[in-house]
Amino acid sequence: MANLKPVKKILKNQVIRFVFSAGVGFLVDISAFYLFYHNLLVQKTYHILFITVHNYTLSFSISFFLGVLVNFLITRYFVFSESKLPPYKQFFRFVSVAFIGYFANLAVLKLFIQSFQMNPVIARPSAALSLFFLSFFVHKFFSFSLSLRHHASERSNQTSN
């Protein structure tokens, strides 16, 4: 039987767990983007109310929020499970951060597509990856209210055991 100690040690690392959580959310986002962009929203533009929207913008909007939902669930239960905030507050904060992240991603996506002439299927993951590390710290300290002090005391408890 293989020694599971290294795996357990890796899974104790919050950053590794966040990378996993964000990775699964990212895969949901990118897969949904590809599905919507290539198969479901095949017209170049759509008219929604009084606005004309590009298919990549609409595909991005839908896929982004699907990824956020998956990412929140995994992050809440697997990454920052020690948070004492009520789940509805965590979700509200997480979605608030995601809402800001949506516009940051959209701006980077449009920059890549319109200014650098990138294919939308390449531009989408590039935009998401460019904002990844900022997302970890914002969610840790705001969405789940885990301070540096909490993290330091958690480490000292682990080393004293």
C-alpha cells in the first residue's frame, strides 16, 4: 500500500486546495464557454433588450457564472471550511467579488480579442489565468474573512501537535 502521508500533507496546503477549487470552476467555465460559443450561440451578435451583444460576451457571461457557482461550493467546503461566517454571507461576498472579477475578466477578454486579435477560445482562459492569484487573496481575506492572524495561529497549532 502506498504511503499517503505526502498526499495528506499536500492537501493540508490551502493554496493547493484553492488551485484545485479554482481549477474545477475554471474547467466548468471554459467548457461551458466553448459549448455556448461554438454550439449554442452561433450568431455573431444578439439583441437583448436594447443592447447588441457579441456571442463571445454572452457565452462568457453564462459560463463565468456557472464557474463561479461551482467554485464557491468547492471553496466553501474544501478550501476555507474553517470560516465562521454564515454561508449566505460567504456566498454574498463571494458573488460580490466574482461580480467585480467578471468585469475585470471581460475587460481583459475584450482587450485580447479586439486589440490583440486573439481567438476567443484562447483569449478566455488567458483572461481567467491572468487574474487567478489576486482572486485567492481576495476570497481568503474578504469572502471567507480569514485573517493573516487566523492563518498564523492555525500554523502554530499544527506545529505544536
